[in-house]
Amino acid sequence: MTDLNGLNANQLKELLDDLQQKYSTYQSQNLNLNMARGKPSPEQLDLSNKMFDILTSEDDLKAEDGTDIRNYGGLDGLPEAKQFFADILEVSPNEVLIGGNSSLNMMHDTVMRAMFHGVNAESEPWSKLPKVKFLCPSPGYDRHFSVCEVFNIEMIVVDMKNNGPDMDMVEKLVSEDESIKGIWCVPKYSNPDGITYSDEVVDRLAKMNTKADDFRIFWDDAYTVHHLTENPDVLKNIMVECKKAGNENRVYMFSSTSKITFAGSGIGVMATSENNLKHIKKLLSFQTIGPDKINQIRHLKFFKNHENLKKHMKKHADIIRPKFDLVLSKLDSELGSKNIAEWHNPNGGYFISLNTLDGCAKKVVTMAKEAGVTLTGAGATFPYGKDPRDRNIRIAPTFPSLSELEKAVDILCLCVQIASVEKLLEANTVEQ
């Protein structure tokens, strides 16, 4: 393989002709392949099918404290469910709130409550302020950014480094601007880079001085048990560090079983300080009579304990690891030595983040679509859908079959090469 930056104009044109012929062949095949979203595959969903038949007797309809799970009540979740998730998130059951099937729903509602009621009984509602801003480590999760757009919250891009967000930038911004009220974080196997925040980053987030006394960290720990290897990343406990720093109310932690059991009927969970929960539960009591307790019991009876959860997650890893390996192998063989792209090798999570040459991502995504491969839109991993360097592409390898994935990645790599050669030719022309 050749570093494309070392080729002259004639060599680049000759290579481009060859690449475009291959591309035309794919276009003629009328393919329909999709790597747009991080969905579990049918094989992954099948791992939890026994949950459908797990409630078999009248005893199964009672919680440990005798609560009839078919009836109203249980605003913040059954005690045994709170304990189960508290152990996963390494918090106290008194700091846990069980929601519906979606942690995103809980994040949305948490922002909404802050907008209309403030983060606690003493604070001013954000909607009454002239401006509300959030820091958005990017590339990041597009649905976080959508929540901000819904509430007209101004988003500020913070660069992601190999150990988490650029903390020098974060600390400077939050110390100077009272209108900055929050930061979005996917701290473990981040979406899309697959980065796990370092201990130093966690410590600095917990301790940093903020001009806003109602600043909140939205800690979306979606992939906390989604490991791909036998040596998983370890994330420091931010709740513990916030307490040590005297900022126990600073963090809202979120997670769910959506990619553990059934994506459409998992369990969402939130953890935060008891003081925060007191405020939240008061407002929540006007919104709902309680989450789905039948689903909580169904999950608890299915897993029974954390050891079974670990075994279950290894089965997930066995299904999706070959897909990650295939993508990474293809990227390495097709792009590795050509000096036109870079990517992270994640240790867990659901995505692979690919960076092309500047100014090529939109072109690559469009070309892939025209050849029958749907990718996450270029720019989606940045606020307002605007990647300032137009280079980041999120690859979601979990849903397609291996055979579909192989062809999709072949086409993606081909499109990256074509867009890169055209960009290099353009630069060559300008230089001349």
C-alpha cells in the first residue's frame, strides 16, 4: 500500500480512474446496506427471549415487599430493582430512580424540569434566563444535541482527546460563563470514539469551579457493561468524586438495559444525589404513577444476579466482536498505510469513529448512499450537524450480518479513497 500524499498528479488520476470503475460496479448491484444507527442485531435480541415466559405463577407477580406489580405505585422503582442498578452503577439505592424503557427519555425530562422548575427548589428555572448553554464534547452523541435544540440551548463544541474532553477548555469556559449550565458526557466507550474518560478527567470534572451554581453533568453511562474484550476499561466513579469535592448535586447519571435485553422494552435508570432526587420525585409525581414494574421484575428474574449479567454480556460480545474485528481489519488493510484516514480501536461500546481527510466526510457519506450503503449523516456527531472539519463518520457495525457488513465496509473504504484522491488532486491543482 502507498501513502497517497506521495503520489504526483498523474499517478493520482490513474488511481482515481481505477477506483471509480470499482465504484460503478457496486452502483450497478442495487445494494441496500445500513450502518446508520447502533442497533442490536436480531441475534443479540434473541439472547433475551426467555424473558417472555419468565413470569409463570402468582408469586412472580409480587415484589419482595409484597407489592402487586400489576397495580399502580412505585414512583421511583421497586427496591430490588434499585439495588440491582445501584450495584451496576456503584451508587446507593437511595440515589437511584427507575424509569421507563429509555434513558434518553429521562435525560430529556431532566433538562425539561430544569428549564421549567430549576434544578432544585431554590434555583431559578433555566427558561427564565436570557441564555442557557451546554458544553458538548465532540464528536459526540447526536441525540444529546437534539435535546439541546428542542429547548433552544446553545451548544459549545469541546474537543475530545484520547482520555476524554479537553479539560483545559472545559474548566476555562465553566469558570467564566454563568450561562453554561451543563455538559454532555458519554464517559465509557464514548459515542462514537469508544474513549473511556481517564481518572484525571473524572477528578477535574468533579472538582472544577463553575460560575453557575446550578451547573450539572449529564453522565450518560450507556455502555458501562458493554465490553468487547476480557480486559475492559475501568471508569472512575464520578458520584464518589463529586461528593469528595463537595459537589454531590453536580452529576446526573443515566444508563439502561436497552442494548442488554430488548432495545424497545428495556429499563432506563437515573442516579443522582438524594437532594436532587427529592426535587425530581416531587415533580415526577405529577407526571406518572410509576414505571413498568412488570418489566422490572421480568429483568430481575431473568438475570437473578450480576454474575449472570456478566455472562449475558459476554454472549453479546461474542456476537458483535467479530463485526468490530472485521471493520477494523478492513480499515487497516484498505486505508491503513495510505495516510488518508484515522480511527480508534474501541475496547467496548457500539461504534467506530472514522476521521477522513478534512473536507471529505460529506462526500464519502453521499457516495456510499449512492452505492447502496446508508451511514450516519456526516456532521451528526457535532452540534447543529456541523462538523467544522467535515471529516468524522460514525460507523455502527452491530446490526448488519457479517456478509452485509463486509460489503458495506468495502464500499465505505472505496468511497474514502475516491474522496481523498479528489481532495489531493484539488490541492495539487491549487499548488500549481
